[in-house]
Amino acid sequence: MVNSDLPRPSIEVPSCLVGPKDSIRIRSVGGGGLLISSAAYGQLQEVGADHKALPITTDQRRTERLVTIPTAIPWKHPYPGQPSAMVLRVAEVGPAGRQGPVEMFTGILVDHAGMPIISLLAPEDAFFDP
């Protein structure tokens, strides 16, 4: 069970537009350990520290697989090389060992010329199952 009274960890990054040489700094606000998942739906793994620096990485294969799922009858296969993003989920462990609320960060490696970017976290099947 997630306790919303626990502090949320701090994710420090200049903006959502990141480069491959950038890193993301995560730190505990309440002094507890960190739980981190660099996959949108992976299990949160305990890091055992109150701060961590992570390199920017993306899963291009997963992106290619997701965009090739037909979503309508007039669907056409997309061009190769779709932009990929990094999705990071982080939670803090409280004093009694309980997990606090999850914070999410989405890092985009491609400039979208001022277009707004909205990151939604939902199970993959939520968009494609009838």
C-alpha cells in the first residue's frame, strides 16, 4: 500500500528535453532509500541510497514495437526511426519501510519545435485492446 503522507523524491533535470550526455539526479527528500524503475512498467528496484545519478537511455526497440500496433483500419506502417523517450519512475521508502508516492519523469531526446509533450503512463494494452 502506498502512503501519500510520505515525502516524494526529487528528480533534478534541467528540462524534459535532454541529451545523451545529460544525467538525471534523484535524491531522497525525507532521508529514506530510493526505489527506481527506468522502464515504464518494470518493478521498482531498491537502490539502497538516498541519492542517485542516472544516464539518459532510451529503449528504441520498445518504441518501434509500440508504434507498429495497428490502431485503425486505415493504419499504415510508420517510417523507421520514431523518436523514443526515457520514462523514469521513482519512489521513496519511508521510515517504517513503506513505499511513498511514485514520481514520474519523461525525458525527450528530440526537439519538437515548441510542440507540447504530454506523457501518460497507462498499461500498454489500455490503448489497443477493445
